[in-house]
Amino acid sequence: MNEALSKFEFWLNKNFTEAFHDLNKPISEEKIGLLEKTIPIKPPKNLINFIKKHNGQKGDSGWIIDDSELLLLSEMNY
């Protein structure tokens, strides 16, 4: 996942710079722990790896994937 995420970030920075800079900062370990205690299933490792780098996007640029905004963890329905 880390290699794929690095490639995605590289591509985004090169081809859609404003969206790259629209990505949020990582989520805290404390909030990840709260997520793991809140939902009845173990969150997918790829989701955890992603939000450890980028907790969604600010929404100031165009949407990044298939005309969809990357949501903050707090905006996801779980």
C-alpha cells in the first residue's frame, strides 16, 4: 500500500497539483484507536495506512477520484 500511495501522491503532485495540496494532514493514533473501538469490525489496513498519511481532503480543489471527494474519517458513516 505504501508504494501505491507514494505513486498516487507523485502522480497527483505532477498532474493535479492543487488537489495534491488539498490533501489533509494525517489522523492521530488516538483517533485511529477510537475508530477501532467504535466500529464492530476491524478497519481495513489500507484505510488505516491511508489516513495515517492523509485524513481525506479539504475540498478546496476539484475532487480527486471519480468525481468524489476523499472524506475525513469523521465524515464517513461507520
